[in-house]
Amino acid sequence: MRSVVGVLKSALIATNFAGSARVRVPYGVVARRKFGDAASTATPACWNCEKKSVLKQHMICSECGHLQDVDAAINYFELLSFPTNFNLEGQQLTQRFRQLQTLVHPDKFSNKTSREQTNSADWSSLINKAYKTLAMPIERGQYLLQLEGQQMPQDNSTLNKEFLMAMMERNEEVEEAEDSTELDKLNAQIVRELEALVQKLGIQFEAKDLASVKGTLVEMKYLLSIQASIKQKQQSLLGGS
């Protein structure tokens, strides 16, 4: 069925947006520190040797080598040794993530003090959270907005009617798709559009055009929501075959 009553379309749009526009709260309090600030920022005294020093990898006392308490407010980019920019290299991000996890893996601290064991688990959890946030373009974009004290809009006011109607058409196409071939084509188109939006976000962040950034992120949320519907429909078709 291609035609949908206007009021139902509006209701569906609102429902889809409400389900996809949630802003994830990052681990702890989002810091405002920018990349490179850590070396000049005073650090608390080490809990073990009670000396103040520049921490190795933001975690380890350079005097006695003990793992410090987790800094829940650390900038995720800073933690993973990246500039606080939207554009980053995925392979380097993964490499640095693995390096940090190797340093703090709980197995390495099984014979250490209970405080270091706790710190190891806390740092490992935070590093995982930071990596997952920065690895996904939409999550990375939202995190950068939060660093700027901005939040995602809670309605669809940033989108034009043409885009909203196009998304409704996409939802209808997913509902009416009868086989995986049709769904694969729909998904391929969405992948291309998401890639284009990622490039667009990089330009908008570079220009510090945060209003446009918000609109682009909302568009990405709609596309990701439809992509999730496609995957669900594919699983449904496989289950019924």
C-alpha cells in the first residue's frame, strides 16, 4: 500500500523521531578540556607515592608506576591521543584503543593491590566507552556537541518537509519489500547517503556550524532507524523461509 493518510504519516514521523533522537550520556561528566591540555593541567598527587607528576597515558604515575584512579571527566579524544576533531582515522583509533586496553587489562593486575584492581576495571570500562563513542560517526558527532555544551533537538524542527516525506516513503518501501534483494538495494542506498552525511559533518564541524551539525545528525538518525528496520525485515524473511 503506497498511500498513507497524512495524519498517520505525521504520527509515524513523530514516533520514529522520538525513538531515534535520544542523546546518549557519556561515561561520567563530559569534560571541556581540549586535546593537549593534559600536560599543562595540574594532576592530583599519586595515591601511592603522594607525588605529583605528568601521568603516562593519563593513567599511570610516572614516579612509582601505579595505576591511578579513573578520571571519568577526561576528554575521550585526549584519552585516545587524538585531536578533538570530527575527522579521524579509524584504523589508528582501533590501534590506540588496543594499546590502552593492553596497559590496563584486569588480568595484568590480578596480583596487585585491590585499589589497582578496581582502577584497572574502571579504566578498561572507560576506554571501551570512549572507543565505541568515537568509532561511530553519529556518536562522535553527538559527543563533540556535548563538549561544546550543545544538545540534540528534541523535535524535527531542523528538518524540511521534503526530507520527512522521503523518509516516510523509505519506510513504506521497507514494509512492502518482498525479498532480500529489494532490501539489499534499499540498504545500499542508505549506506551511500550515510557516507555522504559523514563527509558533510566533517565540513560543518570544521566551520563550527553547530546548527547545521544538529540537522545533519538528525538526518543520520532517521536513516539509521530505517536501516535497523531493514535488518529486522531481513531477519523476519529468513525466519519465514
